[in-house]
Amino acid sequence: MLQRLLLAPVTLVGVTLAVFIMVDLSPNDPSFARLGMFASAETREQFAEEHGLDDPLLIRYWRFLLEVGRLDFGESVVRSETVGELISRALPISIQLMLLSVAMAAVLALVLGVLAAWMEGRATDRVISGLVAGIHAAPDFWVGLLLIQVFAVGLDVLPSGGFTPISYGFGPWLSSVIGPATVLALGTMAVLARIVRASMADELAKDYVVTARGGGVSWPVVLFRNVLRNALITPITVLGVIIGSLMSGAVLVETIFNIPGMGNLLITGVNQGDLGVVRGVTIVAAATFVVTNLIVDLLYLGLSPQSAEASES
């Protein structure tokens, strides 16, 4: 675990280098984003000199790394705000969306996965497996548009887009995020439910379960005291990877539902050639991935110290 803690900062530095180089190689010119198409060559040269755009790559990267270390992502060349201010408004919205979607996915996957494993080989198992496979195959954009068509246009019970802060009330907030959270949750649930089912089925077939049942221990006691604890180790590990990747999934979902989160901010930054915003959002997303996986490692260590020690060795 100590090795992973020490490796996390190294990973983040590597991410900042990769992001900086990839964005730097893009054809977008920040001077066009700030000054427009019709600025003179002298004005562009002055802009590049003032912002250090003509400096060598390593000098610009070192300056960028120092700024990121101070949580300073620079200024937006399109808006009169810093990138940090833009991210501080967008990040909480994306986190709310992801937390709700993860909670929905975890509960649904646990219920469906355990039920399918319990009824392994029966009609219930086949129905759940077919349902999960169908949901997994459905593209996110199609599910999002379907939800908007049914619940916003057809039934008029949910807004078609936009975000309402929770300070305006829990009901309006929930109605604004339940649609995009459902789209994100369904894909995650489909992956997790299969893993929970397989893990539970393996655990239920082990000798200690048969022995406990033969000794008269009730199913609820065996299930909640031993089986679930052992069976959930793999799903929790996978969930950590999925949570980290949800930020990329949120790009599409936030765009469809017009949610002003990190995904929407990234798309706007790319379209406007605002490279500072693109760098800032990408690095924060990568940091979220690294931190999430560290938290999952801690949960894994708590659930199965022996397995964690074995993996370290």
C-alpha cells in the first residue's frame, strides 16, 4: 500500500507531462481564441510574448507544473475568469452526478447480481442476465435521448436538460440530475451485476457455505456474515476503475442533458480553442481517477488484508 501511495504523485506528474504535450501539439492557437480571426500579426506576437507561448517546451512545462502544484491552472483565454474558477463551479456538479449514478448502479447491481447467483440456472437468472446484456449493449447517447423523449417530451415529468442546484430544494435538484445519472448508472450497473453474479456464484459453491448450511446456520447469517464480504472484493475493485472512468462518460451525458459540469466545460474548451481549460479539466479528471483508486485500495485492504498483502508481494 505504501508503494501505491508513493507511486500516485509520480503518476500524476506523468499525466501532467502527457496532457501538456498532447494539448501543445494540437493545432489550436490560443491567440485566435483570445484575439479572434482578424487580429494583426504584431498583436499575436505581443500576445504570445506576454503569455510565454514562444518559450521552449520544457520551460513552459516546468512553469505549468509549478502552477499546477499551487492548484493554479492559469487564465481562460476566452472568458474573463481563471481556469480554477471555472473548474470549481463545474467539478461539484459532476461529482454530484457521479455519486448519484454510482449509488444507483451499486444498489441495482448488488440486488440483481445476488438474485441471479441465488437463482443460478433458473428462469430468473436467465431473465436478469438477458436484461443486463441488453442494457450493456445500449449506447449511452441512445438511452439519454430515449429518456428525454419519454420523460421530458412525452410524460413531461422531468426537464429535458439543465441543472438546478440543491440549494433550490431536493426535489428540483433530483429531477434535474436523475436523467443523466440514470444513463451513467445503467452502463456501470450492467458491468457490475455480471461481476457480482459470478463472484457470488463462486462463493456460494464453496465448502464453507455447504458446511455452514449443513450445520443449521440460516441463509441470511451465512450470506451477510461471510459470503457477501468475500464476494464483494472483486466488484469493489472493478468499481474503483469504473468510477475513475465515469468522468469520460460524463462528457457525452452532460452534453446531451446540457449539464454545466466538467464534461461540458471540456467540450466547450475544445470547441473554443481554450487550451488552459482543456489542460485543467483533463488533469483534474486524472487526479480524480488516481485518488479514487487509492480509496478503493484502502477498502480492498480493509475487506481482505491477506489478499492485499499477497498482491503487494
